[in-house]
Amino acid sequence: KAGVTQTPRYLIKTRGQQVTLSCSPISGHRSVSWYQQTPGQGLQFLFEYFSETQRNKGNFPGRFSGRQFSNSRSEMNVSTLELGDSALYLCASSGSGFVETQYFGPGTRLLVL
Amino acid sequence: GEDVEQSLFLSVREGDSSVINCTYTDSSSTYLYWYKQEPGAGLQLLTYIFSNMDMKQDQRLTVLLNKKDKHLSLRIADTQTGDSAIYFCAEKNSGGGADGLTFGKGTHLIIQP
């Protein structure tokens, strides 16, 4: 079974721009979660989508948003980028069997200049 | 709020056992996980344990859980150079998954030849 895939793997943007990241979960998985990883704050939960609905949300500003499509693929959008948004963005999927086990993708490394 | 604490570094000799420790504060944690992250990569799920278990063994990995002290440990037997990575402890509570997984800051495992 293919793992979680994320595109693009690397991205460079400038302040004020917006960015969209994509995540394809493991086939059959319906839950997709997004995390931000930075050296200072570590791994922080952004939000979780299940069956096209945002089920949970972390403590991030409204500039961070996401959505999930009917095929469970998910996108994350960050508007009005700030330098502090530079991070590794990780997507994780979980299935209906043991729903609490999250499998992570390789991440998208975003650099904001 | 929820908090997960880990030591930042652990150095061991090749062939010895490594023990990585983690403490958490959320008494409602139902699932506890260990993830491994190699340089430039996403998170790899190593193992997990239910909160009603005391121990779980999986090949070279042994997880011990002391629920009373809210202490989790990961023992890696016969540590090899390929085990060099950052190890994250994570917990998920039973409260409907409101905040996703809560991660520690990670322990850098350094292998000495």
C-alpha cells in the first residue's frame, strides 16, 4: 500500500504571498491531520479533516485553513505568509481500523523570505 | 493543558541498549506513541501502547508505561548506527481528539562507534 504523499516537497515564498500544500492519504484512510514542525515550537497540531469536514482545530490564526475532497485528499492553505511560517508541514492519515494511529508523510518544507 | 516532556539528547555506544524517557501530564491519555524522524524525513511510527497496558515488546523495541507516574519509556536493544534519529513521544487523549496528537520536543539519539 502506498504511504502518505505530500506535494510539493520544497517551497520558497516571499512574505505576503499565499501557499497551498497538498496531501494524499493512504488508500482507504478518511482522516487527514496537519501539523507544523519548527525548531522552536516543535510539532504543533493544525487541524484534522474527516469525510470532508473539519473535525478538530489547533491554536493557529485564521490565515491557516484547509479542506478535504471526496477522495480524502486534503489541501492546506496559508495566506499572507509571514517569516515565522517557515516550517516543515506534515500531513498524517489514519484509517477506520485503528483510527488513533496516524501515519505521516515526508512533509513539505516551506521557506518564507 | 497537555504537556509532554523528553530529554533533548541521549548518547549511547553501538551495541548497547538505549532508553528514551518521556513524561506526560494528561491523565486522560488513552494512546501513547513513539515516532522516529531521520534527517529531512517525515515521522515514522515505531510503536504505540494503550493506556491500559504496562509493557509492549516489538522485536528490538520495548515500551514501558507507568500510568501512575505518567512515565513512558522506549528501550532499543542492540542499538545500531541506523537508529540515529530524533525520537518523539506523543499522546492522544480520549476527549474526542480535539487537539490531535501532542508531541514532546524529541530526543536526539546519538550513536558512538
